[in-house]
Amino acid sequence: MPSTRATLVAEAAITLLAERGMRGLTHRAVDEAAGLPPGSTSNVARSRAALLELALARLTELERRTIAGLGRDGGDLAEALARFLHGALHEDRQRTLARYELALEATRRPELRAIYDAIGRDIRRATVSVMAAAGSTDPDRHGHALVAFMEGVMFDAVAGAGRVPGLDDLRLTVREYLAAMLPATSPG
């Protein structure tokens, strides 16, 4: 259960973005979805831009928590990435859909674009670190490519014409992908 009203509003906004898209996100709809009295969302986020920023900040917080541990515990990087993707496509599918809604909206709103780009830089820095720790000979290029690969898998599964892969398929796909970049990684 969210601990603050702002978190409750942000999570309701994320749910609405996933279920109804950008047009379905209104202050009134957030009030209803969050079970709050009318006008409560406006007290937390006065404008639509503020509401979008609040939702994006919450998504970022949740994703950073998930990404923070990838490859840092000395465990199997391919397994960790496959589980991350599986979560994004199954348990956290609404979050993934909402993030894509916000990504598209950021192409039309410079204030949102600035936030989205800053988040993207943070995520790419983290993946560069993960790839360096995994023994990549070109961690900068490989880290950026890994983000593109994972985004492609997620987008294809939730918005493209692809299927939603299961954990076993994701394990094999990620192992094969990493094997091309990390000499010590085997696809099996």
C-alpha cells in the first residue's frame, strides 16, 4: 500500500495510462481510481504536466529499484536479465505499458522529454556498469546495445506484433545475446 498521497496518485495514474492511454488520464479519473475525494489529485499535481511528471517519477523509482541489483551480486547476469524482462512483460506489464505511453508523450512535451532523457541516461550508465562488471571489452557500446535489445523485446511483446515470451524463452534469448558480447557467456 502506498505510503503517501502522492504515491497513491502516481500509481493510480500509471494504472490509468496502461488501461486507458493518455486520453484516459484525467485528474477526475485519478481521483476515482485512487478512491480519493474529488479534487485530491489536483492538490498533489495541479496541472496535467505535473501529473505526468509524477507518474514518470514513480515509474522511475520502481524501475531503478529493479535495475539496481542486476549483475552486481556475482550471480548469473543472463538469468537476472531474463527475470527482469519476464517481470516487465507479465507481473509489471501495466508499468511497461504506462512507460511507453509516457515515452511517446515525451516526444511532444519538452518538459517531459528532459525528465525522460535524464532517466534514460541513468539507466544506460547502470547497464554500462553491469556490462563492465561482466567482462565486456566495450562496456559503453555493449551497455547501450543491451538497453536497445531489452527495449525491443519489451516493445515487441506489449505493443508490437510479437508474442509474449515465457521465462524459458527469455533465458535462452538473453544468453544468446550476451554470448555475442561476453566471451565467457555460453548460450546453454
